Amino acid sequence: MVQYFKGIPKENDLSRRNNQRIACFIAALHTKTLESLKKLKAEENLDGKGLLGAWHERMEGTQRDYRKAFYHEVVQMSRTFFQEVSDKEATEKAMEEAEEAKEKKRAGEDATEKGKGKKKMVSRRCFVCVRPHYLSAVQS
């Protein structure tokens, strides 16, 4: 667990990624604790106080194997959660960038189409402007 938090950069403790890492740890801790308590309750058929005592004994008892395994699983789960969040963000960012590129391409095509239309108008205008002079020159 200590290694997990040592891996979080210290230079910007308010960064979104650091907060995501911490939130993923808390989510993993909650998930694993709930899972472990449900399992303990089912195995030993305990009520509230009995469950609390059994949990305390497992976590704080003389043998720390359960506690070490528990937090090892929490850290692994939090890394998995964080990776899933990072992958989802990367996918969303790529999709947004692709959509922006499509919009720019559409805007560029629209501008090209409008530009073609303007060129035609300019050439028509030029022809209209030149035509009277051309006709007068041809007629004389």
C-alpha cells in the first residue's frame, strides 16, 4: 500500500490524475472491504458485533497475513480501476479528436464548395462585365 502512494507524483498533489488514483484506491478499498465482510458473515454466520470483532481480529490480530493479502488485493484492484479510467479517457479523447477532425474536414469541404461557387460567380461577373465591351468591339 505504501508503494502505491509512493508512486503518486508529489509535485502537483491537486492534479486530476492524482485525485483519480486516490479515488480508485478508495473505491477498491470499499469494494474489497464489502466483499470480505459479506464473505466473513456468510462463513461464520455473524451479527453486527460479532462481525466487527471477527473483522478486527483478522485485520489487527497477531498474524498479519490476512491484512497483507487484503491490502495487496486492494492495491491491485485500485491499479486495475485506474487503468480502466485511463483507458476510457484515452478512448474518449481519441473519439473527440476524430470528431473534431471530421468537423474541420467538413468545414474545409464546405469552404471549398463555397469557394468554387464564388469563383463561378466571379467568372460570370467578369464575363458579364467584359461582354458589353466585347460585343461593342465585335459590332464595330
